[in-house]
Amino acid sequence: MTGQIIVGVDGSAPAAAAVDWAADDAARRGKALRLVHVCEQWAAHFAEGVGYCEGAVEAVADRARQRAPGTEVSTAILAGNVIEMLNARSHDAGVDSIVVGSRGLGGFTGLVVGSVGLGVAGHASGPVVVVRETPADAHREVVVGFDGSPYSELAMDYAIEQARARGARLHVVYAWQAPLSSPYAGAYGGLLVPAPGDEAETARERLTPWREKFPDVEMRETARCEHPVSALADASRTADLVVVGSRGLGGFASAVLGSVSHGVLHHAHCPVAVVRPREETR
């Protein structure tokens, strides 16, 4: 096996869903699985706290081994801040991706994605998958947001790998927004808004090299004049996974997690993979 999928676990239902998703992914792609439980500093100094941490991680380890027989499963108990520790592990050599649940035990019940999911997706190196729940039925489709930026090309690479492993179709969503109206818009006539046909042709042209490189992956594209978050959330209704880059064209340079990634995490109807640039391993 090459590569390791790291899962953050804490005994919560979303974390259990993350373990299920990661076990399936590890089995499909031939990866090892490492389950990491991060204890708060105070708990690491008390026998009761250590015992709880050990129990939490061993229970999900058994769950993972039953779900993915033959997959290498290991565990680790770390002390510290969960976001910081998972982000640090993402830089380790050989780590393929980080998987977390949408909310942990300490999250507010009204939140769709908790602080850990957002914090790891916004800072980790490489792909981070946030799992709200494991879909009951497979749609055999992976959705990827693609706008031609370097970030979206990283997302395409990961989405294609996922589609190939699943024997699934790749649905490439190319969405753009019409510019905001202004008092000067009338002077430009229709030049400010790209024609839908032109944008659809641009999407097809940008996908041509990918189709030629991966002829074994069935691809279809959707080009829509719509906010990318809305378009991707809509496509996620019939998808097993949505993949986005950490920031596409039009993102704010100061934002750690781009607005599209942030919005998709909150509105998608299936697990979401946020693919950030892979930083140098140590």
C-alpha cells in the first residue's frame, strides 16, 4: 500500500461516518488508514481522560477493520489542539488525505460544518474530506468544480482518481457569474455578460486535455451562469462526492478558505473534498 488516509475521531456520530467513508476509500484506492484521536491537554494528564481517549479510538478501529477487511488500520492518540494536530499530520511524508466529520462532540448542533472541519479544510496540506453522513445509495458520480485555475486543476486530479477508483462518472461543473450591474453597464451593451454558448465552448475546450489523458473516465460537463456554490450544491444531490479547490478564480487572496469552498461545505448534500496545494513534506 502507498499513502495513508488520516481520520480524526472523537466518538461522535459524524466522526463515525468519517471513519466509514475513509475505510471505503482506503479499500478502493489501496491506502492505509490511520485513526487519530486528539485529547485535550488536561485529559492527557489523567488516567480517566486517557482511558476515554483509548476507548474512543479502539472502538472505531474495530469498526474500520470490519468495514474494510485487508486494509491496514493503525491508531494514534495525541495531546493538544485537534485542528493544529491534524493540520500538522497533513504535512507528514506519505499522507494522502485527511478525513473529518462535519461536526464533533463540542460543536453547536445547529451548525452544518463545525470549527474543526473548517479549520482543517482551510489550513491542511493536500485533500481534506468533510463527511456529513455516508450516503445510503451510491450514485456512481463524482462532481468537481472547475474554472481553469491552478487550484481547480488540483481538484480535477483528485476527482479523477476518485472517479476511477469508484468506476464512476465525473461531472465537471463550470459556473460563472454575470458581473454586478453598474451605472456604466449600458455603455457596454451585452459585452459585459459572456454568452452561455461561448462559456460552454470554453468549458469543453478546457476539458479536452483531461479527456485525452484519461480516456477511461466518463466525463460530462455542465456550464451555467450561476454562482458556483449554488451550481455545485445542486449537482451534489446526485453525487457521491463533491471536489473543489481551496480557492478558484475570483477568490480573495487574504482568505484562507475560499468563499466557494466554504459555501460548498455548508450546502452540499454529500461528502466534500477540499483540495489544497500539497506543501513540502518533512
